[in-house]
Amino acid sequence: MCGIVAYLGNKEAASILINGLRRLEYRGYDSAGIAIMNNSTIETAREVGKIRNLEDSLAGNLPAGSVGIGHTRWATHGEPSKENAHPHMDCEGNIAVIHNGIIENYAILKKALIKKGHTFKSETDTEILAHLIEELYEGNFEQAFRQALLQVEGTFGLVVISRHEPEKMYIARKGSPIVIGVGENEFFAASDVTPLIPYTRNVFYLDDDEMAVISHTGIITKTIYNMPTEKTVEKVNFDIDDIDKAGYEHYMLKEIFEQPKTIMDAMRGRLIREEGLVKLGGLAEVEDLLMNAEKIYITASGTSWHAALIGEYLLEEYCRIPVEVEYASEFRYRNPVIKKNEVVIAVSQSGETADTLAALREGRHKGAAVVGIVNTVGSTIARETQAGIYIHAGPEIGVASTKAFTSQVTAMVLITIMIARKRYMSVVQGKQLIDELLAIPEKVKQILDESDLIKEIAEAYKNERNFLYLGRGFNFPTALEGALKLKEISYIHAEGYPAAEMKHGPIALIDENMPVVFIATHDAIYDKVISNIEEVRARKGRVICIANEGDTNIEKYADHVIYIPRTYHALSPLLTVIPLQLLAYHVAVLRGCDVDQPRNLAKSVTVE
Ligand code: G6P
């Protein structure tokens, strides 16, 4: 939530910041701004709306200077407006701040600062940082900066520039991610690596309660309590292609079409096919714990929570270990009963979701082993879990998660095979599952070839106001995910339900205006799903079915059928979700929605 980027070097900062903000726009996009140090004065430009509004307002007249900060906002305190856009400044215009996070005690601090004569121009929590540093400044800027950080409660990833020290940037982190990029005679700070990739691959991450002071001569890191820290510069292995649209109209479409590759990448180097085994180096330390766990909690938010649910079905089915899946936001406050021989798995694309992070900390605090399934390398959840695996899906930029979901499910399958082979699964079964998993990317490709047909179906339903998604077994979570995708990007109200549960409520909604998407793949409960479809037909509901190739029988029950290849029931979400992603995408595009940056949402929810 909120994207921040900062530059100190010998190039013009403004265009680097604006390009960086475009890459960070997925984190928030209700207003944006930059501040540039120009001959010891600070020039700012801020605008409501997307980065292109900021660019248009500057109309090519970018402020000059080679030290600067930029911010794209997702409003928490105060509506999206020019006044509330970052950077925020102190009374005298000496200090400019960009901030991601929430200052929880801002109201008290603001009151005290107003009493001391400070004048506030915005409704934001962030502005108090500029005034607090101003208030505390007595000739030593670093000291004022640190003292201010010690007074604020809440979370921050922030960068401050100041006329007192115009050739420096002060950066700090508590709870909101900050990565620092080390180029040749130039330095960067940002919320994630994407703005840095065009300039440098050498990065390091700040830890909580850590700060950095960057000048032309280098970087000093320490804790905000003034204890020196040592950092190791790592190499990020992204390409520019990973963060561009590569010719697709939207990031979301590109990411949907990347799935044959990303699913393969999630399993690459991890399978020992001949022995039906899976090797996950990142879990070596906790393999025995997982195998003998009395219970596994899986905690996550949003789409990752749906992948977690599929994890529950997989682990219970094949490993016979009790699993409980919980929304991270509930888990963190509900005081769950966690025993020492239990494991908490946190699933997160970004590795930064505030609730998921807090849930895993709660699990650790209660003595459980904590394991991460994460996409973003070096993210906080990746670093705070004692073991884990990366899903290697590459940067996911579309706000609605697609490729991360299928990679998370693939990771769940891998963990399941790894544990199950040590418990109840035979070598033959292990091999069969691995062979089928290896066949999935090709099958996903076949479904992607149906994109135009799915677009035609989308055309027929684009003006609907409600949708119901129904599935059973492994495809109940997929139904939830299909409904979430549609509502996130098209703003059509959609609900996912276990198909049979429909009778206990949603059936009341069914009439000729209610399209119902059924996941009706051929498995043990196929006939039961057909009965559910009949119940919808009897009430004039319109039916779209996701069915297996060759199932011509289904055509008599459905208005539209999207055929997909067959696979094992346990792996079917990897296929059934693809047409649902495409359906949501096409409906949203046909409705003229901003698919990559849907209203009110943010990719990485780093606030509660
Ligand atoms: C936000 C995003 C979703 C994502 C969820 C969890 O709501 O818009 O796409 O599924 O956060 O994010 P995580 O990074 O923890 O998977």
C-alpha cells in the first residue's frame, strides 16, 4: 500500500522517480507526488489520481535536481486530494517526507505540535513526521530524525530529504518494506525492487527498526536506536521483461498467459520423478516437524487464502494431517490454540501483507514452527519464517492475483507429495501425481487458446449485476477464487459457494437474472453437481459450465460450456481457475474497467 521511491545520484531525479512511480502504481493510485532538492530548495509537485495526471500537470517541466523522493498513495487518513498527497512538508519547507504505513498516535502528536505553533496543511498521519522532525531539530538532523521515529507508534517505510542536509536521504523502516538499490555512483530506495531494475540489480532490504543515511559517498545503516548494522548486498535476478507488459494489453492478461511457464517454474528442480519424490531445500529444516505435526494451520488473505484452502484439501487427503485454514486477520486476534508440535504456514504473494505477517508472528509467539510460501524474494514474511519455499512466479503486477495463485497451489501440491511420501503415499502414487503435475502447463496452454470463446461468453454476460460461482471438493475454493476475480476487477457482485450449500440460501436469489458458473469436472461428485445444476435450471437461472473435454452430456444443462482437459481431481484447480480468470478479465475489459488497477484495491496490503 502506497509506493515510495527515492533517488540520490548524478542524474536528473524527477524522470527516474516518475518512471519508478509508474512501476509502483499497483500499490496505490489515488494521488501521487514528487519532491526534488533543487539548489538547496525543495520543489514539489502533487496531483490527484494516477501518475499520468502528475506527469500531465508537469507537462515536461520536471523540477531539476539529482536528489528526490516520489510517492503514489492509497489513502488511509484523508480523502485522495492534492493536499493529502505526499510528499508532506514542515512549516518552513525545509523537510519533505514520503511514507508508507500508518502513524497510529498521529492525533496526539498533531495536537501537541499544533500547540507549539505548527500549521498543518493535510489530514494525513504522515504530515506529523515532517513537523515532528522540524520541532526536534536543533542542528543535528540525524538526531532529530531518530528521535522523531522513537516517538511515533505504528508502521512506516519512509524517506526524508531536508534542506539542512541537501545531499543526503534519510530512510527508515518499521513494518513497511524498504529496499535499497546500490548503483554506480547512485542510490535508490523503494517499496519494492521494480523501480530499481532498469538501473541496478544490487540491493539490500532494511529490517524493522532500521534506518539508512545515504549520501554521495555511500550508505550508513543503523538501528533507529543508533546501533550500527551490517548489510549484505544481494543480486535480484529479474529482467526488464518481467516487469513490462510484453505486448499484452494489461499486466493481468500477461500474467494469466504466463501460467504455463510459472507453474513449471514453481516445480523446476524440485521433483525426483523416478522415485515419486519432491525435494524442497527450503523446508529441509522443518520436514520432520511437518511430517509429524499434530496439526497444520495455514493462514493467508485474499487469493492466497483460497490457495491455502486447496492446501487443506490436499494435505488432509494425502497426508492425513489435520489442517485448519484461517484468514490471517482473524487468526492474529482470535487467540488460537496452538501447541508446540504444530506448524503455521503463511501463504503470501507479496510477503508483506500486514495481517499475514502478524498472524505468523502470533504463531511463532505461541511456539509453533512458522513456514512461508511466498513469491517476493527477500520480503518480510520470507525473512521472518524459519523455513519456506518461494513460488518463483516472478513479479505479479496486476492487482488481481492470477499466476501467483496457480504457483501457490503448485507449491501446496509439492509440499503434499513431500510429506505424503513419508507417510501414506506409495512410490507409484507419487510418480503418478508428479507426472500429472508435469502435464499441467501444457493443459493450461490449451485452455488459454480458448480465450476468444471465453470473451464471447463474457460479451453475453457483461451487463449482469450478480453472479454465483459454485463448485465442490477441490473446486469449492476455485469457485471462491472465480467470484473474487470477477468482483475485484469488474465490480459485479459475485459470490462463491459450495455447490450443494446453494440450497441453504443462495437458491433464493436464482431467477432468469442470475448467471451461475458451475465447475462441473468429471470426478466422484460429478453427478451431484449435475443435480445442483438442474436445481438452478428449474428456477430459470442461466448456467455457464466449466466441464471436461468430451463431456457432451453437460450441454443439455448449460447455456454455455467451457471445456478444459482432464486431470486428477486434486490438481483440477490448476486448470479450472484459468477460464474463471479469463472470464473475469474479459467481462471487466468489456465493461471498460481498469483491470490492472481496480478502484479501492491495492496489491500489497501493508496496513491492517
Ligand atoms: C490484496 C490483493 C490480493 C491478494 C491479497 C493477499 O488484497 O489485492 O490480490 O490476494 O492482498 O496478498 P498476498 O500478497 O499476501 O498474497
